[in-house]
Amino acid sequence: MVLVFFARLISSLMQAPAEALDLTASYVRICGSGIFFIVAYNMLSALFRGLGDSRSPLIFVLVACIVNVIGDLVLVAGFHLDAAGAAIATVAAQAVSVICAIAMLLKKELPFKIHRSDFKLNPQCKKFLGIGLPLALQEFLTQLSFLALCAFVNRLGLEASSGYGVACKIVNFAMLIPSSLMQSMASFVSQNVGAGNKKRAEQSMLTGIGIGLVFGCVVFALVWCKGDVLSGLFTADAAVIANGYAYLKGFAPETIATAILFSMVGYFNGNDKTLWVMVQGLVQTLLVRLPMAYIMSIQPNASLTKIGLAAPISTAVGVVLNIGFFLYLNKKLRNKPEQENKKQKVRLSILPESLTFSVTQGNAGYLEEKRIFWIKSGLELENRRDGDVSLAVIRPDYYTDIAPAVH
């Protein structure tokens, strides 16, 4: 609603050039009215990824891209609706992707039932908010920073603003692969962490980084060497093409840096470390990207290339922060089993053919780890209750030192 009713004010705050103010306000107003479809698409895509289906969201994005391109050609090139036509094409593409997602969801066999009574507040909402609010706040502030960055660029004139707009279209395509890897990584890691397979979760992060780097290097070479050709696909104005290419030259290293950063962010999201993801994101945005972009924009010889450099430099800072947090987290997890062992109170009773362990103090993670250890040691699990584990022993002389106190 804010984007719809205050579109002109927002466009003015973004320092849109006077000759483009009406077109900018029109674009913001139309895109703001389609915000529902963006929210719906992200929720439905998250549901599919949570079910282990990352192919369907890819299909939705592909359909949206095709509809968007066709809409631009028809409404902008054909009917000459300018910015309004581009905005309508964008909203229509998002709406079509949501319709496709709903249609596929209705045909999909889900492992659970959805009832009308589920659409209400429940105890899980608190947990969802605890995980989601940090990410929402980070995304909100990040998007605000991009608006500020747009305002910095708009100060350089209409040609620079138009070139930046063209470059952003190319940037959006360049970021599709690392963004998809990040979202898929979060789902895959959370599934493996929930199953107690943390080693596989770490391996998936490294695999994601490797895949991202391959595509990132290809995109870097394409953007760096042929950025003018890519910009020429969206406009025939030589000045706009030159400005778009100038920004892409500064931005180009970002395609490699995000290959590392986004996979690590996906890993931490899957590990329920969304608060850290928010903190490192805000450090990048508020302490590096925005200050550097602003300083570059007010220099006498300000250029889009120097402003574009703010993105890869801030991302490089994020990579360093995340590597440090990853090492800290691993060290903490390695020390955790020893600390937990000291806290356990285990009662051991020896029957003719069995051992019974009753854990009176501990947590589910501890029980899960010990259950796997016992099974690998030749034990078979009989049953498991809240706080209690009963095991049948194949070898009566089985020896264990899992607890410091055995009675």
C-alpha cells in the first residue's frame, strides 16, 4: 500500500531525474500493487524446496522470465507503454508463476494434509517468527540500501541512471544461479542437520560453492569482456550502453564472490543461524557497501565503475566474516559432546541378556548421537521414549564408557 499511494514521494527520495519522475512513479506504483504475487511465490517455492523439490521453483522462474520477456516486447516495444508497460509485464509474470505453483501444488501428493483449521495462530508461529524475522529485517534493510544506491547513481544524471537500470537487469540474471543455490542449500542442509548428518551438510556447502564458482567465472568473463554487448540487448542508446558497461565492469567480481557467500549463507540458514545471517548482512550493507558507494558517488571524477566496486568489496568482507563464523561454529560443535557427556546422569542396569540405559538429564541431540554410536557398536535399538533408551545387547560383555557416573 505504501508503494501504491506514495510512489511519487518515494521516487523523489530516490532522486529520480525530473524528466523521468513520472515514469518512475508509475513503475513503482504498478510493481507495488503486485507485491502479493512476490510474497505468494516465495512462500510456495519454499514449500516445494522443503519437500525436496527444487526443480519446480526453477520451472516457475523460467515461466515468469518467458512471460516477462514477451510482455516487455508486446507492451513496451509494441504498444509503447514505456515504464508502465515494463511494470505490467513484471507483475503479470509474477502472477503467472504463482498460478503455475498453485496448480502444481494441487496435483502434487503431499506427505501431510492441509485443513482450513491450519490457517490460524499456533505454537509453531513463534518459532517461525524467531527464524524468519532476522532474515526479513536483513532483506528489508538490504533493499533499502539498493534504493539508496539508486539515489546515489541518479545524482550523476539521466544517462547514468538509465545505464544503471540496464545493468541491473543483467545483474538480476547473473545472480539467479547463486540465489537458487542459496535457497536450495538451506533446504538440503536443514534436512541433513535434522537427520543428524552434519558431515553431509558441510559437504553440500562445499559442493554448492564449487558449482557456483564454475558458473560465476563464466558469468564474470562474459560480463567483463562483453558487457557492452549485453547492455545493447536492452537499449540502442550508445551513452546508456557505455554507462551500463561501466557499472558492470565494477560489479563483475561480484559474480565470483557471491558464489562463495550465498552457499555459506544457505548453509547457515539451514543450520538455524538466521540471526548471524542478519548480522553479517547488515555489516556488509551498512558498514561497507553504502558508505563506499556514497563516497565514490561524490568524488569529482565519480564513475559507475567505482560505484559498482562497492558490491564485490562488501561481499568479500561477508565471505571473511562467514568463514570465521564457520570455523568458530565447528570448534564449538567439536567441544560440545565432551561438555554434554559431563552433564549426563546415566543409570545402568544389567540383565541376563541386555543393558538398559536411562538418561535422566540431556537433550534429544545427545540421545540421537548415542543411539547411532550404539547401533554401530553392534547394538540393536528396542525402543525409545522421552528421555529413556532401551537397547538389546548382542555381546553380554559389551563395555562402554559413555558416562562418567554409572550406578
